[in-house]
Amino acid sequence: MLVRIVINSEVAIIFAILSSFFSASLMGNQLSIFIFSLVGSVVGAHRVAQCEQRSIIVKAALPLEGSTS
């Protein structure tokens, strides 16, 4: 999310792919860890795309509104 705010979306996607790859490598080359990390990074970056206030960053980290758990 911070890469998306500071730089741009293209760099954020590349960073998400690389960090997901390294996370999966550290966890024993598990594909599920790679996918989970990549999807979380992309969704987080997308939710802060139009960040104009600091509170948007906090809201992006919270679950979607209206969902039940």
C-alpha cells in the first residue's frame, strides 16, 4: 500500500509480485502463500489508489463494510 501511495501502480504491482515470491520462498515454496500474499497486496494497493487522507489507509486495512463474519 505504501509503494502505491508513494510511487505508482506499476511499481506497486512489481513490488507485490516480488514480495509475494520471496514470502513464498521463505515459507517453503508454497503456492498458497504466494497467492494469498499477492492478492492481499493487490487489493490493498487498489483500495488506497485515491488516498487523500490518512484515514483511508486505515480503512483499506479493515474488512469490507457490510460483510458478516
